[in-house]
Amino acid sequence: MFRLWCVLIGYGFGLIQTAFILGKMNGIDIREHGSGNAGTTNTLRVLGTKAGLIVFAGDLVKCVLAVLCCGFIFKNVLGDSYEEFRYLIKLYAAAGAILGHNFPFYLNFKGGKGIASTAGLILSFSGLCSIVGAVMFFGSFLTTHYVSLGSLMMYLGFFVQMVIMGQMGLFGASRPVLIEMYAVTFALLIMAFYRHRENIKRLLSGTERKTYLSKKGKEKEAERTASKNGENA
């Protein structure tokens, strides 16, 4: 029963649509601009780096809060059994937050792609997971400037790390609980790849848009895009 409650509580936190709220504060519906995605990358491109970082922080924090809230509630409810399920509780709470972020009912289920919220999950899981996740994301992003590639590498790395750490007994969970943890993480991985399906197509075709945080980098990308458009004219 705690699984359902964790998902529902997490979903409630996920409904805090940072990009949508920030967009409205700037007089726009972020979903009607750029890629139409209510997430960090589109906000960064439409409203600037500062706005993008605010959205990233907001979406990350809401997942962390969902995990902390469920942990506090069910530590008291489950008593001595809590340690067996503590990481599973984190996963279900985060899964709910990611679902709420991706599919907010009051926005016709049109939200973001859940990457910043997933960063909140990884941060909540363990310090080692956070380090590996950061290396996977920034290692890919800073060398290619593809946010989508960095995001998918972070997700894939988290799943692989989950299995390795689980098999090493670092979660202190029984075999059935471990298998359930793997299944939930794998389901989140599949959803992330599905949500990025168009990005994957563009990555494979070499047409994915690059993202730069600096003004100089943005100007360089604008020049490259203008040059490509001129060649195709």
C-alpha cells in the first residue's frame, strides 16, 4: 500500500510546474514557444540561462522534497521494516514526482521530460550516485553540447549503477525488493528514452540542436544555424 501512496504524494509534488509558472510570470506559456516542452532546456533557450537554472533547481528540489516527505511518513508507519524498503520508497516517490512533472493533469498532461526531477532522485539516493550522475551528464554535455545526450547517458548510468550496487548488497534489501527496484528504475529509463524519441532521431541524423550556457556559445550556435539555413535556402 505504501507504494501507491508514495506515487500519489510524489505526483502531487511533480505538479509544481516550475517552467510553466516562470513562463507565466514572464507573460508567456512556455509550451507555446521553442520546442514546446515545459522543462529546463526549453526555458533556457526561450527565457535565458538564469531562467533555465531556476527551472532546473525547482524541478530538482520538488523531487527531493517528495522523497524526503515519503521517507518521513513511512519511517514512522513501517517501523522496523523501513530499512528494508527505504530505497524502494525513494524510487516510488521520485517516480510519482517525475510522472507529475511529465503528465500534469491540469495542463492536459503536457509537461516536461523529467530529467531535472530525475537529477533530484539521483541526488536523494546516495552521494556516489550523485557523483556518477554528474560525470555522466556533464561529461557528455560539455563535450557535445547536446542536453538530450547528456540526459540519456545520466539515466542509463543510474540504471547500471543501481544494478551493480544492488548486486553488491549496498542497499541492504532482500532479493525481491532489489528486483522491484531494478524494475522501477528500468521503467523510468524506458519512459525517458520514449520522451526523448524525437531527440534521438535528430541525434542520429545529426540535426539535434546544441545548447550553450555562455553568450558566446549561443552566438556561435546562432551563426551555425543561420549558415545551415542559408545552405538549404
